[in-house]
Amino acid sequence: MSEIVYPVSLQANGGPLFVDGVWSGFVSFDTPGLKLTELEAVARYYYSLGYGYFCPTMVTASAEAYQANLPVFRAARDFDWGQGILPPHLEGPFFSPDCMGAHNSSLRQEPSVAFAQKLIDWSGGFLGFLTMAPERSGALETIRFLTAQGVGVSLGHMNPVVEEIQAALEAGATAFTHVLNAATRDKLSAKDLRMVAQFTDRRAWSMIIPDAVHVPAYAVQLMTQGKGPEKVIFVADESPLIGAPEGTEASLWGQRFSIRKDEGGRLRSYELSGSCTSLIECMNIAIEWGIPRDVVEAAVTTNAAAFLAPSLNRLSISFDEPPTHSPGVAFDGAAFVPGDRF
């Protein structure tokens, strides 16, 4: 039997609902009124794919949504099925107005300690990390505050100069969110160091989406070489529409999305709403691109855990024992497959 690996997804924005094995809708974690039963259904879907753990991700949301939904993630930890649910990732609301991606721009806020404190209070302290732009007024003060509370900060949806990236790292930020996506929209000059920092500065982990849609193979290969294998984290940025059949149309974040195949035959959402490719599929794409197996495994296990360590330690969450809620994945010589196949 091959060694079982329990991947950690840091950025799951929601997921599918099924009735008798047929897709029947989706759950978006930023929509107010999240129910435990919905969260359980999404969690069991990810576990069935081999995920060991995941951070529910709320994209830029309303105060109502944060107040209503953040306590649900903490409540899930009281159940056996909820032991794979990690403290959530808040992707927003402190973004650059020029780099919102698929997020609802009307819900964007400028960084502030006051609102960061509200997020902590609403979650009961059950927060993993927050993605934010470092160049906005109040950002450095907010980064210092969050990290002092044991909440990680990752830089993303941003348009800074390199000095602002450096200042944010010095203030306590320890990662970059989905490098090359929803960031640095204006044209890079020959002397621009912003992307160089994200690909090489080893003070911070860099997250990248190897789904063959968001970034090319070359970017992932350069990332693992430039940062070193211990500082790269693979994420899938799972869309709430992951698992939806071709032809599905849905409204999210004030926009309309449709699920179609691209020229390579891969299901994706138009426009992008995160990835419709699972983290396990992303791992296998990275293998196809020549990333060594041990590097792929570290990018979804030890590296992700190391980045999350401040919040995991604060909340006494440990990966010491193999989870009972998931089969994990094993490498069959060519690809990662759910562990229960062995």
C-alpha cells in the first residue's frame, strides 16, 4: 500500500450539493445564512475526493454575511465530519479597487483595525488568514494587528510598488495569494520587482493555482525553482461551481457565470469564478508538468500547515493523527488517487 497523504486546501470558496448523485446546486460560503447541513454536504464532497482538510473561504462579503456565516465554521468543529474544517480564509474585503477579480466591488473596504477586530469577534477567534492588498491606507497597521492576534496575512488582489510589498512582509505578512491572478493589473516594466518578489522572496510562502487555466506550466516550474520547494503552496481556489455540469449558469457576487469547456476540453467558469478543478486534479497536473512528487506533496501538506501554524497552534488544531473523515490520496505511480482505492 502506498503512503497516504491528506491534502490541505487553503482556498475553498464553496462547493456543490448533490441529490441521489445528481448535481442540484451549490453553496457559496459568502452568501448570508450558511447552514451546518450545507457545510457538511460540501465537506463530505471534498473528503470524497481525498482532501484531508480545507479552509472555507469567504470572498469579499457583507457585514451581514460575516456575522452570520463565520460562527458556522467554528460550530462544525463540534462534529466528527467537521474535523477537516480549518479556520477560514477571508479573501477580502481589504483589496485594491483595481484588482477585484470576480469579487463584488461594492463590498470592498479600506483596511482598518476596527473592522478586523469585528471579523475576529464575529468568528469567535476562529480565523485562519486574511488576504489583503498591502498598498492601501491603513494596511500596515491592520497587518500588524492581525498577526499579533495569531491571524495570518497573505498579500493579494493588490497593485503595490515593491517597497510596499517589502513593508508588508516586515509588518508580518507571510504569504502571497494565488500569484499571477487578480494582482498587479498594469503592465510590468523591465525593472519591475513586484513579481520577482513573489517568485523569489523566501520570507513568505507563495500560493499558485496549477489548474492549467489560471497559470501556465512554466509559471509553476519557475515558482518551485525560485522560491524553493519548502515555500510553495498549491491551491485550487475552488469555485462554488466546482462539480457543476457543463451548461450550468449561475449568479455569484453580482455577476453571471456559465460552465463551459475551454479549447483544451477542461470545464471552467466564464468568466473565472475560482477554479472548477479540484486540488487533487491540480496535484496531478503538476505531476504532468514535471514537478517532483515530493514537491507536490509538500505544497499541499507541510507547507500549507507551516503557513497556518499561528492559527492552528492558537486553536490547538493538530495534524498529528491521520483523519478518520477522509481516505486521503495515494500515488499509484502516475497520479494521486483517493486512498480507499488501494
